[in-house]
Amino acid sequence: MVDVVVIGGGFGGTAVAKALDDIADVTLVEPRDAFVYNVAALRGLTDPAWTDRMFFPYDRLLRRGSVVRERAVRVDASKIELGSGQRIDADFVVLATGSAYPFPAKTDDDDSADAKARFHAARTRLAAAERVLLLGAGAVGLELAGEITAAWPGKSVTIIDPAQDVLGGAYHPDLRAELHRQLGELGVELILGTGLRADPPSRAGELETFTALTRSGRAIAADIWFRCFGVRPMTDYLAAELSHARRPDGYLEVTPELRLPGQDRVFAVGDLVATSEGKTAKAAGLHADVVAANIRALITGVDELRGYRPGPEGIALPLGPGGGASYSPEVGVLGAEATARLKGADLRISAYREVFGLAPQ
């Protein structure tokens, strides 16, 4: 059998590894001891039950393949060097290391016990705060505001962003109007078109009363703040022969087949790919479907390779378990009830638990 090495055990990497487990010797390289269901991270901050639900062990993911708990430090087209100094040979390489993002949307802890403790400690501080400041009115900032107001109705939440409106991207204006309406009902204050002159004096997530000044001169008092912007693709480990695919912003250029340019057997999926759609678990799964099919075709020599085409921009954005808004070109804008049914109530966690051989909750 051929050797397929997948670098990164997030949404895209685990999907590729599982899909090829029957036809190849699959090695999944991942430094964490558990998969992190980041879709639930913001609710994991506000609800202790969700903190424990969002970590899935890898031991039931693959039937034949193996998961190596290591960090890849140098990757070329046929060899992976790990932090321990071990080297793994590969016939196919799949880059799936995803992106980093400020806590609580993502955590950089490799040990799940440490990550859970971090969420629990941050929740305790957040619960004690009367006034919360969120920097960023994108999807993360809005969703976090919804989770906070659902957990602690009446808590003061302010969102500030230099952008002129919420939620960047080519979304329908009716979607933004619905989000504005629901946020207003929740009592969330939006300050748009200006940023802060400087970051608050305390560390993000720490309980410490402060006053911050906007560039327009307004004073904002709060007890805790979180950064809700700043995604960074994780591609620094690429060796010279692969690094030419890395753009100045860190994202990777890919061919329609999701291969790195000039490479027949090196693929990339998920957040690190420079495609036009949003960086979502759904997009990573669609990338994984194409890459797994293409590697299978190259192994068997039976089918033609598939090209990937980003779909139209859609979103399901919960504002707590019972609120939020959704949009797709096919159905238009959906409100709180439909969004809760589609995503908000259970955050679509059951389907992913099944992938990891876990019982529904």
C-alpha cells in the first residue's frame, strides 16, 4: 500500500485520513491529544457542559491507520520531519494544519486538560464581569456576543470595529439587517466605523476594569475584553520546494485539484488554502472530499481527478442557542428560529461525534 501522511488533525485533515483509511497506510500527524470542535468553542466559554463536549479523542478515528502525536517541523514532497527528530516517508502528503486565532475562538493548548482548564477559568472571570468589550464585529464577535447574552441576560456587551458594518464579506444586506435587529433586542451595543486608539491595558480575557478610548474620542469602560479578529494560517513548516506556494499572507496557492503548484502528490485543505470562500468547517470538509477522491484516483488509476469550485457564500450565524441569522442564495435570509434549528441549538456536533466513533449527546 502507498503511504499517505496527513499533517494536521482538524476538520479537513481528519476527513481525508478517514476517507483513505481503507486504501492506504495513513499516518495522521497532530500535536494535540484530542480533536477540538472549534465550532462550539464560543459556547464552550459560556457553558461548562459544552467545554467538555468539544474535545474528541483520536483513538477511534481510524481503523487501520495511525495517529502520531507530534508536530511537523519541516515538510517536503516526500518526507516529514517531526519535532522529535523522527522522519516519516510519504507517497502522498496532505497539508491540513489550519489556522491560529485568538482565544476563545481557538486554543493553542496541545493538552485537552489544559485547554479545558483555560476555558473554565476564563468563564469564571467572564461571569464576574459586568461590562464586556469585544474587538471585532465579524462572525466571531457577533456569535460571542450572542453566547454571552444568552448565558447572562442583562450583561453589558459592546462590540467595536473600524468597519462600517458588521460581518465582512459579500453577504446580502438583509442578513446584516436581521443581525442588527437581533443584537439590538439582546442589548448589544455596536460601535462601528472606528477602532481603539490602543489595546486595553489588561490582557485579553483577564478581569480588570479599564477605560479605552476610540479614535473618535469616545471613552468605553469595561471589565473584560476579547479579541475577535486575527486569523493566521499555519504554514511556516514548509520546506523550500513547497514554500513557493505560500503567499505573503501565509495562505497557500493551489491548483483546481487542490494540489500545490508543480506538485503531483502534495495537496492542501482547509483554512490554509487561498480559496475565495470563508474559512469554515464546511469548506474544509468539501476540500477533503475532493482531495480524498483525487488521491484515491491516483492510487487506483481508475477515475479522472476532480476540480474544486468554491460554492456561493452562505452562512449560519447563531446568536446563542435560540437566536441568529442564516443566508444562502437558494433560500435567502433565515431568522432566529430557523438558524437555531439548522445550527444554533446543537452546533451540528452529533455528526462529527459519529465520525470519531463517539455516541451522540
